[in-house]
Amino acid sequence: MLDWMRYGESSELEAGHLEKIRDIKPPGPVTSGSALNTGANVAAWSPTPVAVPKRASIRLQGILWGNHPTAIINDHTVSTNDRFTLEIGGTEVNLRCLEITPASVRLQNLDTGQQEELHL
């Protein structure tokens, strides 16, 4: 069904003619082992892997304020006193969240002892 929605030759299906769901034109070449060559008329599609860029820095993305404040740092949710690991520029960094305020977060690098304050 998804292949027809993406590559279907007809723009709509009619009652009694559901065989049109097999009338598709995939955008790329068809390999010899694909379903299209077996008579099933189903698109052979494989996703192209995309490299996910590594973050080069620590970034505060948001603060959720309440009884137990939490911060979102490089897609990780952390609370005060949480210990966590981030991959920064291909290197793993061990961190601890020391303090969360309504506008900032104070972190400690557990490997070096260095502290840093991140602001929104």
C-alpha cells in the first residue's frame, strides 16, 4: 500500500479495482532478485544510509521547570546529580549535572573536574 502511495500510476483507487494497487513505477533500477521480477509487481526499495553528524559541543536544548527540574542536553534528559556520557566530536565525555536553574545548567566533567555553565 505504501509503495502505491509513493509510486502508484493511478491517483486514486476505485471500488472493485483494487488490483491497481500493484501498478507502480519505482524511481530507481530494479535488481534481479526483487519482487518486481517475480511477477508480484511490488516495488523494491532500500533506504540509503545517512551519516549522522557528531556534535562538536555540549548544547543546552531546554529546561523543564517543576518539582524536579530537568534539562535537555544534546538530546539527553538529565536531572540534578545525574551522571551521564555524551559523545562530543567522536570522544565520550563523562558528565554530572550539578545544578539546574530556570535559565542555565551547571555541569562537571568527571574526567577532568572542570565545571561549565550552559545558558539557554
